[in-house]
Amino acid sequence: MTRYRPPAPPKSAYITQEGAQTLLAELKYLWKEKRPAVTETVREAAAQGDRSENAEYIYGKKQLREIDRRVRYLEKRLDICTVVDRFPADQSKVFFGAWVTLEDDDGQQECFRIVGPDELDHHADYISVDSPVAKALLKKEEGDEVLIRRAEGEKLYLIEQVEYRAATT
């Protein structure tokens, strides 16, 4: 048995304006606030002497590695991503950034927004443009029926509403 894992498929390179601002804010916080504070803690711990048994020093170095890893990821990702900051010409169809309301056969409604894969932690109602649900919905219109495969099985949904909202932040 090997430990080899094939590389993950590439993520979509799209991000909303709000998502880009959130990632930039995280990058700024890590680089300007958190990293200097942790660096100071590590410096103070190193001044205490024996570093091999100094838990504060070891933990601080580990934190610095994690911060640096995240900073590198954010910088690379923000360079790659294309910020989608305007609505499509045809707003009756589902595209990136759309709020979509679906209704199933039982009358249950779900509403979510199709966003980039880097924005999922920031809002509970966001789904990735790479997800099977989003792929099934793209380029569909209000009133269309869509067969969506989920963990519970296949289910038929009706697209009740497609909406593009301006940012509220």
C-alpha cells in the first residue's frame, strides 16, 4: 500500500468582490498583526535559553510555519483568481454569483448563492461553482426543472427564482 494521493483537481479561478475583500483582509491580518505578535513571542521564548525543551518556542515556531503557509497560499490564490464584480447581461439565467431559489416536489425551498471555492467558509448559504449542484444549475432559467444528484440521491427541483444582488457590505 502506498501513501500516494493524486493531486486534487484544480479549483475554479473565480471569486466575488466580497470574497476577494475577505481574503485580502485575512492576508493583511496575518501579515500585519498576527505574525509580528507570534514572532515577538518566539523571540522572548528563545531568550530564555534551551530551545529544545522550551514548549513556548516550539509552539511559536509551529505557529509561524502555519501563518507563513497560509500567507503563501492567499498570495498565490489572489494572484490567480479573477474577481467577478459585475452582473451578467442576461440575469434570467443562472451564472456565477447568482442567488438561486429551488423548490422540490414537497414544496420545500432552498436558497443559496453560487460562489468561488475560496468563499465557502464565510457564509452558510454559499455553494461552490465546482459543486455538482452548481454545475447542474448553470445556464438554466427560472421555471426550469433540474435533476440534482446529492448524497441522499437524485431529486427533481424547480428553479423558483434567479436573483443577482448587490453587495451589502
